[in-house]
Amino acid sequence: CSLQAGLAVLLKAERLFHSSYHSQAVHIRPICRLSLWFAQLPCDRPVCLFLVQDASCLAVSWELRQTLTVVFDFFSSGQGKKDWSFFKMFSRTLTDTCPLASQSRVYVDISPKNKEKELLEVSPPPTSVHEAVVQGDKKTYAVYDLLSPSLFNTSRSLNVQLKWKRPQDSSEMPIPTLHAQRYVGGYGLQTGEICTLIYNTHPYRAFPVILLETVPWYLRLYVHTLTIITKGKENKPS
């Protein structure tokens, strides 16, 4: 569908490249195909069909996954307001779904930050609500299913909006369970270094971390100098 329909309509280059952060990635991996077996097993039909994975992996398919991550900072540019919408971020709205897509959904995190009544609301009303556990915390997502016929019934334009019912008590953004910061220190190849600090604010749970570093062009790294310090003690990565 390219930029004619579906979620890709929002991918307006001048808006994405003027965001605070954007990252594009392509993941390709081989996966074993599923084989179709005819089996006479107890079931409510004369012949049952089963899809099983090829244990010997003689037939291989290739999986292509493309991701785009974008961060918009409306809190700084919007005079401290945290409200946002599709049109405010992308200068566009969703008008239709791609007819070739088997799934096309938008998830909005509406998890309460405390046990009190939530202070935010999303519009239009979502088609469903999904709950999941992420990093030990319970998350609630408003789901907009673009394949749902009722979503585009009232209007041919879907502009998902999030508004705060009243200002929050604190202007500080909540600290995520896992967050990191990085800085470059020293000078030249002899004393130059990259320091990455990873924080886990969970009161008792530990999490595995996969660290992907993007090295500046003016730095040359030597892998044998890598040191990892956890709680004052040196730790060896896998």
C-alpha cells in the first residue's frame, strides 16, 4: 500500500526527521516451515489436520521484520503540556486500512501511574482494551483495530488523541523501570572512553539486558578494555 493507506500514511519524512529520536531497523532470520499432516487421531471429524513444525528443519523460510521507533518530545515544545494526537505528531490522520494487511492495530499505553483514578483519557473510544505484564508491571493498552468496520463508520479520519483531565501534581516525567544514560569521556585513543549507566529501579526484580551501542565515528573501541561494574564488583557478560 506504500503511503496510500494503512499505518504507513503517518510516515511523513519531514515530521519523522525533526523528532527527538528516530531509528529504523530491518531484521531477517531463517525459520523452519510448518508442515501439514493428515492424522487419524481422536477428534470430532473423520480426518483432522495438524500444523506441526519440521523437526529436522529441512524446509526453511525467511522472516522479514521492519521496525520504526520515533520519540516526540511535546512536553518541552508544548509549554509543559503532555497532550498529543496523530495530527499533532505526524500532521496526518489515518483514513483507511491497507486491504492487504491481515492485522493493523494501534496500541496506546493508558496504564495508571498510581492507584488513584486515572487522569488521562483517549478519544475516540478504542475497539478493545488489552492488559499485559511488562517488566513485572501491569500495563493497560487501548487498542484500535483498523480492520474493525465500526472504527471508520462515523468518520473517514482516525485521529487518536490523548488528553489529561487535569494537570498532574508533578511536572516531572515518571522514571521507567529500566533506563540508561551514556556519556563520552577522556580525550583521544589513549584516554577516551564511553561510559554507559543502566539503572533498574524495580524494588526486587532483576532483568536481562541486551545492550546495543552506536559508536561515534571519531572513537575506536578495543573490546579487550571492556569492563562491567555491578554494585561495585566486576561482572562478565555472556
